[in-house]
Amino acid sequence: MSQKAVDPRGSSSPGFIQRLKHIKGRVWAVFIGVMHLTGVILSVDAVMTVRTPQGAVAWAVSLNTFPYLAVPAYLIFGRSKFQGYVEARRLDDDGLDEVAELLGVESLPFILKADEETEELSVLESLSRMPFTSGNHVDLLVDGEETFAAIEEAIDQAQDYILFQFYIYRDDELGNRLADRLRARAREGIRVYFLYDDIGSRELSRAWLTRLRESGIDARGFNPTQGWRNRFQLNFRNHRKVVVIDGEVALVGGHNVGDEYLGRDEPWRDTHIRLVGPAVLGVQLAFCEDWNWAAHSVPALDWDPDESGRGEMEVIVLPSGPADELDTAELGFLHAINSARERVWIATPFFVPDHSVISALHLARLRNVDVRILLPAEGAGLAGYSAWSFLEELAGSGVRFFRWGPGFMHQKVILVDDFAAVGTANFDNRSFRLNFEIMITVVDRAFGAEVRDMLEADFASSDEVGLAELAEKSFPFRLTVQVCRLLAPVQ
């Protein structure tokens, strides 16, 4: 009687292989079913929550057609509101409501009443939930040497506390020089609150941060993914660059902390401001909201307005971000452009506006407003290519484009007639809706003239470009420009 042969390979027998294939097939079937079901569920969420009909349709179609790519993309890029931050802001026991109320009461002697000059600008008060104040002084800081010298001087003058917040902070010569200064002040008893963006400053090592904390500095990362509902929110960034000293001095602008911002590798064009006066408390309040998200607490700070009388400038602070009910940054820019009667000069490294901003710029030209856009000679990434497509769309109506040539231009400045705004917001979807930003608007003819002179010097160092320059580009370049334009909502 013959016996059935036993395959010495054991698990490699045809029967085992068939079972393995069957199991793999069932796993893939379950995976495909789950992805398609998830795509259907998320497409409903997109229809209900995405800001524009075009965006909702695009997400709904892609989630149902290509769920394997669209589902993870939607989890990261699909949300435009930072709901977790909203809830943290609204907590009854976090102290922020009391601080905001106190700020309004204590600032009464400095709050401006609307007149013919500031009536149109009062819209910014509604957007920022902060008042225009008088009694301020603003210094324009051009480029890195001047900016970081002012920051170091401010750190040295602190008597009680230092609020220190940057999107990018590098472990390099400049970063370590500032860190040494902060550690020295902390050892002297000055309270130092150090806030960095987890994504922008991802290169900071745990050992570097430990050394910072061991000196007495309270260092926190602004992590948008904390909490299970926010697990995939990598798309929200805290792009603010803020230093506040004792509630009396604030420094805000385009510079991050890194050697490149000093122009070590190539010329680097950037702008910061130094603010003294009651408006500093608006910058301080914006920092406290961010700190509350990162640390789940609000530090005890000085909320008495600076009454030193060191200035007569009228200033409003405009923080913005994905926790706002409205698109604060974009609406602020739109209102400024629509208010212009003489000039709109915009300096930004990233120019990827949406249709509403494009329409406002066209309307400004129809009012014979001098509209100029200052960009870097070589734009970065997708946004660098996309900016060329807007040249084609706007140059026909007389909008002038300049590209700053000596190196990279990173400043975020807008000059509208005689008032100027300096801060951290770019002219793109990220700054309009996805990043936490802050702009300082100054209504003062002398300061406006100073900004005008600065930008005129930048235009003189730039090449004006028009449709002819774009037409001379190769077909692959022009095709890349149009493809990148399609991706404008995620830039």
C-alpha cells in the first residue's frame, strides 16, 4: 500500500502557497473596501466643510475615485480650520478672556476713535478683535544685522520676562549665540518663554532643547497634532516670529533664526520692526494664545500699557490663523488693497493669491493706483513657478512685477498710500488660511515714507519683468508654471 509523499519543503507545499495567496487576497479585499468606504465618508465631510465649491467637488471626486492617495492627502491637507486650537481658546478657565477684557479696559486712554483718516481702517479692528492705539513708536529694521542687534539689545534690557517665538530656529552660529544670551538671562532670574514650531524647527535636537531647559528656560513646541482628533494636522504651521520684552517692546517681522538670515551664504533681504507702546500688548496676547495651545497654561504677564509717551504713531496688531472664524489675513489684505487711492506696493517671497485678491488688484489698477509686486529673482519650490502664472494674469492690466536679484528676498511688507504693514504673512493660501501669522499696521506718514524709501531702493536693485520675459521661457518651463498653478490651494 503506497503512502502519500511528504514534501520535505513543508510550508512551501502547493497547498500552503494557495492558502497564503487566499489570505493575502482577503487582506487586500478588506483594505480596498476600507479605503473606498473611508473615501465615501470623507467625501461627505468635504462637501460639508470645504470652503469653496470647486474645492469640495475636487476632494469628493478624488476621494471616491482614487481613495488610496486622496484619503491620506485629505487627512493632512483637507481641513482649513484648526478646531482644537479654537476649543483651547474658548476654555473658561484658561484666563485668555479675562486678559482680553483687561487689555481693552487698560488701553482706553490710547484707543483711537475713527476719523476721516482711520474710518476705513476700523475694519481691521473687527478682524483682529483689537483696537487701534496711539502713543506707539515703530522702528524699521532692514536686514539681519540690524534686526538681530535689536533683538539682542532687547534681551539684555529685560527686567521681568522674555517671550521668544520663531517658526524656524536653527542650531547654528546665530541660533546658539541667541540661546546663550537667553540662558544667561534665565540664570539671572528673568522668565524666558521659548516657543518654536515643531515642523519648522524640526532639526532642533532633544539634547539641544534639554540644555535650553536646564538653564531655566520654559521651551515648548507648537505641535498641531496633539490630541487624537488632530493627529494628521501637519498642514497647520505657526509661522509667527515674535519677541516681547516685559510687555513694553515687541519685535516682529520676516526673520527666522538661522545664519542664512544674516546673509552668510548669499545676500538675504528681509524686514523686521521694533514696536514700543500700548500696541505691544496685542502682540503679547497673540503669543499667549499660542502658548496656551502648547503649554495648556497662560503665563502671568504685565498687561498695563506702556505710558512712557515715546511715540505718536497709530498702530493695530492683526494676528491671523486657521482658528479664526473668518480668513483674517486675506480679508485684511483685501481691505487694504480696496482702500488704496495712490499706491499698493507688495513685497513677498511667495505670491500665489486667489481669485478675490486678483480681482482687487485689477480694480486698483482701474482706479489708476500704482500696483507693484516685489518678488525674489528665483522663487522657491512650487510657489516660485506659480508666481509666473499670475504675472501673465495681472500684467495686462498694468500691475508691475519686480524680481529682486542680488539674493533671496524674504520680507513681508505692504505699503498702501501712506500706511504700511510689516509682519510674517505671505500672499499665498498658506498664510491666508493655514498658518498662524501676525502683521503690524502703522498709520503714520513719516513711517510710511520710510517704508516707501526702503522699497524704492529694493525696486532699484531689481529687474522689472513682464509678459515678454515669460514668453521667452522654454515650453517645459511654461508648462511647469501652469501645472504648479493647479496646485495653488496647497502651496
